[in-house]
Amino acid sequence: MPDNVRRFGLFAAIGWLGFILQFATLALLTAFAHWSWLPATIVAVEVAVAHNFLWHERVTWRDRDGTKTSTLARIAKFARFALSTGLASVVGNTCAMALYVGVFGLHPLAANALAVVTISIANFVIADLWVFRIATVALAVAPSTALAAANPNAVDAWTRYVAVTEARVCAHRYDARPPAVDIVATGETVHVNGGTISDWRGAVFVPNVTLEHALDRLQNPGTPPPQDDVLASRVLARRPDWLRVYMRLVRHAIVTATYDTEHEMTFERWTPTLATARSVATRIDEVGGDRGFLWALNSYWRYERISGGVAIEVESLTLSRGVPFVARPVAAPIVTSIARESMIRTLEALRAYLA
């Protein structure tokens, strides 16, 4: 089911529960407390607004901010909800009630039902675009939090390397490539001042699937395919062709390192047969304290429909601390072996997941 359709269905269901609460409150205030329709309507609407906000935050838009919303952020969100949909409900209901009761002479309860229906769609649009909005923009991705601890010279080198890589990926997006018969993994290590950049590329062919199927499986549910390197994952936020995903990653080398990470992934469809995706880690926290094994992580994906299936390519960039010159002859084979095995495992898991 499309995400917006599902979300609107939840919005409508919770809205109707709020309407029942609003209807009952209005009935109690007018029939038993003998309030006039105007103050009774305002109070009934505000009771429904508070009810709806709590359920929309926990159900309808639960994927927008995950479980990390602070108390201050929640208060600000409720303020937006009260000022937008709440104010619209009060003003809209009040104006509609004045029209239906004062002009057309309808019973207050019948007028209230018509007023609620009139403003429901407007409230959904306001809530989706402003109140429960995604806090970040996919194309303006902040650097990884781990870069704060990185050598400034390494960060500068990383920034330049990423810019060159992204320009090359963009320039050669439409180039024809022979499909990989089996999984291919090649790469290199670039030593920069204060750090190490690993640049690895892989390719795999997934037979008997369509591009539409592959993209749908990657975006729904949006978590990565099951693999040994990913201990846990969940979607923190989503919108069409964009995901923010939490992953707990583990890396086994001479020592084992575990990371809590967040990634922002943007999908783009260029032609009926070609799509790409860009993934950037916006948070990398090593469990137990940073040792410099992983400061930044980007990956660039290309999906092309060809005869018999989908050809997938990926280029993965990582930044880590520098390796002393005297240790490079020993460390290089270990790093290369680990990177190749990680790339192969990722592509094997992806092929099995899509097939």
C-alpha cells in the first residue's frame, strides 16, 4: 500500500475517534452543562486536538522522528499542531458552526459533523507538511558525527575525494557496462594526511527480477538485507524515494568494533531502465568509545534493468585513521581482505534478498 494512502487511512481513523470524543464533549456541554454552542464547540475541538496529536505522533507519523524525540522537540511539535491544525479546527469549526447553526438553523450536533468533514483534508496536509515534517533534507546531508573526532587534514582530504567521486559517478551514470556474470569486488586504499580512505567497488547481477521489484524491495521496508555485518536496523524516517535508517554495524578485523549509525539514502529514477541511490552516514558512534576505525561512510548505487534481470553496482567510500608508514606492509593485506569480504557479503545478501 502506498505510504501516503496508509498514512491518510490512519489519520482518518484517528480523526474519527477524535470526532467521537469531540461530539460527546459537545453533547455533554450543551445538553447537561447548558453551555451555548460557541464556547462548547471551542472546548470540544481542543479536547479532540490533544487526543489526535497524541495518537498521530505514536501511530500516523511514528516513522518521522523514531524514538529519539526530546521533550523540547515534542513540545515544539505540539505547539505547531495546536497553532496549525488546532487553530484551523477551532476557526474552521466555529465559522462552519456559525454558518450552519446561525444561517441554516441546523441542530448544533449535525452542524458539527458537517464542519469536521469540511476541514479534515486540510488538517492532514498541514500535519504532513509542517507539524510532523522530516527534520532533515536528503540533499543537504550533514557530515558524520564521528568526523568531529577526526584529523582535520583527513576531513579535508575526504571532502575533496567525495566531491571528485560524486562528479565521476554523475558523469558516467549512463555509460554502458557489461553485466557481471558473478560477484565482482575490487578496490584501493588511499593514504591521506591524518587518515585512510578506502574506495571499493562491487557488482552483481540479479536474474529474473524487474527494476521496479528491486526498488520496491529496497525501499519497503527500507532496512538492509539480512547479513552478518548488520546486528540491528530500523527505519527512522521516510518520504517518497528517501529514507533515514538506523543500523548497528559490526566490523571484524584484528579487533571487533561495533557502531551505532544512521544513514540517509536517496533514490532517483533516471529512465525506465536506470535508477541510482546515494547513501551517506550522518551518525557513526563506536560502542565503547571512538578508536578511529570508521569516521565516515558513503555509498553510491546503480540499478539497471537488462535482459534477464537487474545489474547492480556499488561504490563504497570509508574514512578511518591513518596507518603508520612502517605498519602499512603488514596492515594493507589485512585491510584489503576485510574490505573485499565485506563487499562480497553485502552483494551476496542483496542478491539473495532481491531474488
